[in-house]
Amino acid sequence: MRWGAAIVSAVRILVVEDDADLRFAVAAALRGDGLAVDEVADLPAADEALFVTRYDCVVFDRMLPCGDAVGYVHELRRVGRTVPVLFLTARDTVADRVEGFSSGGDDYLVKPFAVPELVARVRSLCRRAGIVRAPVHRVAGLEIDTARRQVRRDGVLLVLTRKEFAVLEILAAHPDQAVPRGELIERCWDEMAEPNSNVVEVLVSQLRRKLGEPMVIHTVRGVGYRLASAGSGG
């Protein structure tokens, strides 16, 4: 089993939509809620993305240039793929909705829709699948409330960006364990991030500065980063 299979905190979404403007709007809203998002325009590209990346939810436009996504999702279920699926569609009859659910879809949102509702439905699907949890992590004087998305150190509320929170949340879920740099990129950034760039190093530096002293995020040379619990060195 990959180390990353144990990570359940950050969330990565695939959006499959051929309308470029709508795809951009949906992806931007999901990213704005702190999720990592990959975007594709058709089923072949979706198939490739699902083959190489583990997603926590897929948002499918139902009618794509190469066909109805219902058939594709049905095949996913037939081969045992359980990733949550939300269909977006203009087809709003009861028969259409039943067909979507019968094929293995988990939710069905009719166009036009409110983007905040879409974000809430994606979050709900991930919670129901056990992907998004809402514990309060307490590590090294930090209190990380994943439900309220708040962080306190020694009782003082800190102001973090969504990306900073996502990285800290993963580290806090695995205290005293080295979390590989590649896993942080996979879970907290999307395909637009360059793996060889220094995005993780820059963000960790910012996070350390906000968390203050004594430093609790340590570099594990050649691997990644570790959040030390009380009394740990590094």
C-alpha cells in the first residue's frame, strides 16, 4: 500500500467538463474552498487522469463530446472503482436522475446551479465516503480544528491561508512521521504545480514563521517534513 493511502485530510477533485468557462468557474470555486483540482474536457482525458491519480471525488458533466458520462461511470463501478461521482447536467427529468443514480452516480446537480451549492455537495460526498474528517488535532501546543478550519497555538488564533492549513492538517494527522514532499504536492496542489519547483519549501517557510517558536515543523532530509509532538527534536 502506498504511504499516501493513509492520508485522509486534504482533498483532490477531478472536474470533467467540456465547456471551458464552466470548467474554469467550477475549478476556481473548489480551489477557493481549499481543494486541489485537476481539469479535463473529455472522457479519454478523464480515464487517463483516473488511471494515474487517486481522486476523492469526480465532477462529471453528463453530456460530453464523446458521449454520455453515465456509461463511463457504470463501467467504473463494474470494475470496482468507488470514487464518489457528482453529475452536472441540463437533463432534469425524473428518468434522467434515476438513470444517473442507477449507473453509480452519487449525486446529481441540474444546470443552472449555484456554485456554492456544488462546493457543498462535493464536500458532502467526500465526508460520506470517509475522506474528509472533522477531528481537532492537538500537537505541540497547536489546536487544529478541521471542521472550523481554525488553528490556535497556545490558545492564540492564527491566520493561515487555505493551502497552509491543508499542509498543516496533513502533518498534524501524522505527528512525528516524515510526510514525503511528493505526497504534500499530490494532496494539496493540483496538476498545475511543477513537482520540481520550490512551492512546498516556500509554503513551509511561511507556515513556520506564522506558527512561531519553538519550531515544530522539521525537515526530514531527502524525504519531506515532520510535525514534532511535544518534546520531540529535529
